[in-house]
Amino acid sequence: MSEIYRRARPYELGFETSQFEFYSLLDEPDNLKRFLQSTVFVLEEEGELKGFGGYVHDYIAWLYVDPKVHRQKVGLRLLKYMLEKLKHKKQLRISIVKSNLAARACYEALGFHEQATFSFNFQGQMLEGLRMTREL
């Protein structure tokens, strides 16, 4: 999962103008700590790990797909699985990089709506994020 995270991050931030370095999850202690506090699911087919997703309470914190299996609806399948697991929650929350239009479209197709924008620092660059929610 750590390497899928590293390979998928450039796609998550691909529409930003700055250049970034991307690390495995094992090399990002703060994110690894949050990851270990999450309920995580993986999608594996024919012995190949294709992606993973996870949540903490009502917050979907992780959804990463190996770029070599893009266009196989791995993210959508993982997301639908998590939505089923979280159907008892009144509301679900996510945060994405605002420029990640593919992620935004995927979440909107499943009933998430823009709630607010926010700024965050990533490798010394201020980026814009988008908080989205879905009422259940």
C-alpha cells in the first residue's frame, strides 16, 4: 500500500503548478500515524493489489489507486464499498485537492457536495483544498 500511495500522489496533485517530491507512506511519519488509526480496505484481484481506501469515523481519509490500473473503476469500487460500510452514519466527509477534478467528479457522482474550500501547506507550497459532504 505504501508504494501505491507514492505512485498515486502525482496524479492527486497533477494539476498543481509546483513541482513536488513524492514519498512512500512509510516515509511520511505523520500520514503513516493517521493511516494506522484508520479502518482500511484493499482491492486485490488475481493476486495484484490495485488500490486501498480507508476512513476514520465519518471521514473518508484514504482512496489511492495504482496508476497502472487506472480506468478499471478501482477507486469507484472501493468508495462504494466504504459507503456501504458507513451507511449508518448521518453524514460523510472528505477533503481533496481542489484541482483534482477526477476525484471531485467521482465523489459528486456518488452524492457528495462542496462544503468549503481551505488552504493547506504541502512541501512549502500553499494549495487549495475542497471539503465535501454527503448526507445519508
